[in-house]
Amino acid sequence: MELTLMSNLFNLKAKKSKIKIAKQDNLTCAEINRPYIIKGIDTGEKEMKDFLFTLGCFDGEKITVISKLAENYIIHVKDARYSIDKDLAKRILI
């Protein structure tokens, strides 16, 4: 009985280890010239969220990284191109 209990416990742990948690990536992980859908804005600062909203960065909007130069990202959102720094790019979840 003890062996069966240990076997069941081992199988349960093995099943749990196969479950992968989906990690949300941010814009710094994006490939160049590949369109993505914005899944959210990860910031507690209202000013930063409002600024990104004025650029067109909000949930469900399509965004593309055109180029990465040093720590600056050229993005394409709503038929416009913008240059944002790495800190802002980290806040945009894709």
C-alpha cells in the first residue's frame, strides 16, 4: 500500500511538472517587422499609461517594432511611427 501511495504521488508530481505557465512577453522581446497585438500595459503610473494611450497603445491594438537602436525602439501603431525608450517598451505586453 505504501508503494502504491508513493507511486501515485510521483505520477501526480510528474503531471504537474508538464504544465507550462504562459509568460507574457513585453515589447523588448518582439521580433523586428512582425505585428503583435497589445495584451496590456504593465505600469502603476497613471501618467505613463496615459502617455502610451495617446500613442495608441492599448489592449487589442496592433503594434510592430520597426527597429531597435541601442535602447530606443521605433514602433508602428495606428498608421504612425514613434520612438520610445526601453523603459516604455518593457511596459507594453504582447
